[in-house]
Amino acid sequence: MSIPVILDGDPGHDDAIAWVLAFAAKGLDVRGVTTVGGNSSLANTTYNARRILTLLGATDIPLAQGATRPLVVEPMIAPSVHGESGLDGPALPEPEMDVQPGGAVELMARLLRETAEPIWLVPTGALTNVAILLLAHPELKPKIAGISLMGGGIQSGNWTPAAEFNILVDPQAAQIVFESGLPLRMAGLDVTEKACFLPQDFDRVRAIGGQLAEIVADWLEFFFEFHREIGYEGAPVHDPVAIVALTNPEILQTRDLYVQIETAGQYACGATIGDWYGSAGQPPNTQVAMGIDRQAYVDLIVEAVAEHTRRLAS
């Protein structure tokens, strides 16, 4: 049976590739898409989301714009990584669909109320929308199967020594999510830094042919340019791992941990603190991905691009 999901993100090159994978996966049923600020401004990420859905021929999927800012801290964006638009690089089609009225939380709540089976939330940006949903609609928690997120890092951060970007953008929202009691699957830097596309993998994508393959290959190359300057041999494609945690968990190595979020530390705000040795005496609240079969991961995304290319040509 297909797994129903709501995608929430701040596209973003790796968010965009995650959505390519999600819409191609035979095991997923994408019910809706919501946006949040992070990689770029909310206006840019929403525009990018509309263009991605248009590119994928998914204009029938409801899309809603999320929170205008984090819960407590000041907004932050990452133009050094994703460019001024949040999705710099290849030209994309102009949107052929608009956003739903009412906003992200209203769309999420409606989809949850209407569903016969619980829905997985798959956030690949800041957790603001998900946290607001949990605060505003606690009665809908039984309709949430779990949350598969890209964010955090048990061993290190990337935006500060301790904090990964998505969690740092809104640590208070992350704290609400990690304390929610819902099943959590965390694809943090421990695994996503290993989910790397090498230049020869870019060539595999481009060899598929067609508009989408060219665009995805260009996204990978754009993303690689930033990472090459800081010493990477390829592009770590973070966000699709949150999709893989649902569709192909067999290619991941995971560990169940009790994870909490640091919200106030001078040096560690936004850190995801994992209780590796069980010293806190708390039961695990998160399934943390720590390793991945890189080649299998690349193969999944290459096949997703090929599947979309076949669909769009038919």
C-alpha cells in the first residue's frame, strides 16, 4: 500500500530533488505540499515550489504557503549555498498553479481531518509549520503516522560547529517536534553527508535525456560548486534521505536515540543532542539514520528522474 505524505520544505536544490524522488516513488502518495522560509525567503521558496510542481506535472497537488518567520528567533536564509533565488541555476517553467488560501497549517489540518489512514509529514526545512500544526491542532496527532525529517546532526553541525541549518533556523519549533511523542525518523548530517553525488553520477542523470534530467543534473552541479570550494569531492544531497527513510529504509543504518534540542546555549543553540550511551535514562524518541548505501541511494534518484521522464513523455 502507498504511504500518504505531506511534503514541507524550503526549496532549495536538495529539497527539489527530494520532491522529484517523492513524486516518482511508487510507495508514496503525496497529498499536499507546504513551504517554509530557510534556504531563501518564504516568497522565494513558495515560488520555487510552484515551479517544481509545474516541472513535475503535479499541478493538481494542493500547495500552501507556510509561516512567515520562525517562532522566536530572527529569520535566516542561505544565499551562499542556494543562490539569491534559493534555487539558482537552470531556468524552470513558470508556475501553472497557485497557492491554496488559508496557509500551510490549514492545508495540513484539512488533509489530516479528511484522511482515512494516518499521514506521514516529511519536512526538509525548518520545522516551524509542523510545530504550529501540533500546537494549534493537538486533536489531529492521531492522524499523523510520524514525522520523517531532514535536519540536525548527532556528531556535528554545519552552520555552526554544533548546529545543522534546518534546526538552527527555528530551534524552538524543533524542540516542540522532538517532544511531541510522535514517531520520528531523523535524517541528519550523520547520514546525509554520506549521501553524496559524485561528478560521474551527474553524468548518469544527464544521460537520461530530456528537460528534467538536464535540470536535475544542473541542480547537482550548482550545488557541487559551493561544496567543492570547501573541499568536498561531490555534492551531499541531504533532503531526499528523509524520503528514503520511508520508501527504502533497508539502505539506511539507523540507531534509536533519545534526542533533545538545545534552544538557548551560547555555543550550541540549535544542536540536536543525542543520548548515545543512554545516560539520560529516557527511552528513545527518534530513529536516527547514521549510514547509507551510497550507490543504492544514487540509483534510486537516477531511476526517479528516468521515471518522471517516461511519464512526461507519455
